[in-house]
Amino acid sequence: MDNLNINKHISAQYNAELESLRNQVLTMGGLVEQQLIDAVKAMNKGDDVLAQQVIDNDVKVNQMEVAIDEACTRIIAKRQPTASDLRLIISIIRTVSELERIGDEADKICRTALEKFANQHQSLLVNLESLGQHAIQMLHDVLDVLARLDIEEGIRVYREDDKVDREYEGIVRQLMTYMMEDPRTIPSVMTAMFCARAIERIGDRCQNICEFVFYLVKGKDFRHVHDESLEKMLDEGKTPSADDH
């Protein structure tokens, strides 16, 4: 976040508070990323111990969200931030909310995975593994975008959600075919479909984080923007200057 001149304030304490916020968000992002990695692994390996570990660690994710929100509230009350500083605080509050929800999705995947797939239906997990890895990579990349405030990379990650959606739709069609061909697969198919939906939602959350980064850097709200007009709006967006504080 250096290109927002995070260390520009006269008050060294204020600089330290903002830098601490930055580090806390990235730490939370790292924890959530590991939660997702473990959730996908537990789902595919049928690892009950790892699944329970993810479920237990969700409390830590929730606690980090609360702590960061409280830190943001203190800064707003104490420093009364404006312009780029205020955008930073708002973006952090929105981002940690999305990260917490990604943690919830990882928790859902593990709770669903604990229901187990019948041995003869393990093939249902093959495509879920691919979708899960795609979501993990998207989360990893969006955290990198957040750390470096890289708009160009942010656009690429933002558009990656379209691929996740198409992959999800393909899995749903395949699962529906399984059910029609063999009604005995219905319980396993419903479990797989629930996991697939949770993974697909993670892509949406990552896309939201991209929008918060666009807002932070450009000073313009990019939510609900049509994809084809995204780059044009980013080009036209206001780029913060050193005096924007």
C-alpha cells in the first residue's frame, strides 16, 4: 500500500496505526487462505481430523475480523480520517468482512465433507477438486492485489470469476445427470452440490475484494459495474495524489 503514501503523516503514531491495520488484514488473509486450502484437501481426502481443525479455526478468523473492525473504529474516532485515509479504512472494513465470509464458506465445506461420500460416488469429487484449486488460486491472487494495490492484476483476478462460474455451472449439469441416471446418487450429489456452491461463492467474494481495491486506489465505487466497461472506468477514475489526504 506504499503508493497511497501510507507514511505521509506528521504523526508517527498515526503512521504506525495504519501500517498495523495493513498487516492485520494481510495476516487475516493468510489465515483464511490456509483455511480454504485445508477445507478443499479435507473434502477430497475425506480427512475428518483436518475438517474439524478448519471448523475449530473459524473462531480465530471471526476474532480477527472483530479486532480489525474495532481498530478501524478507534482510528475513525481518534483521527477523523479524510480522503485516501478514509477510503483505506472503509476498504479494510469491507475486505475483512469478505474474508470472514470466505472463512465461513471453508467451514461449510468441511461440515458438509464430514457427511462423507459413498465409496462408489467418490468420482463426484474429481471436478470439485479442480474448482476448489481454482478458488484457492483466485484468493491467493486477490490477496497479492490487496498487498501491492496492483490495478492491472486486479482486473485479471476480477475477470477470473467468470471462469469459476462456468466451471461451477458445468459441475452442476454433470451432477444433475448423475441424479437422473441413478437416483441412489442423490444424497451424495446434494452434498457435492452444496460444496460446489460454497466454492463458487468464494470467487464472488474475491471479486468483491478487487472492487474494494479499485475504490481505494481510484477513489470511485466500482460495485455493480458491467465487466466490459470496467477498464474504461478505471482509466477515467481519479488516481490519488500525494496531496490527497
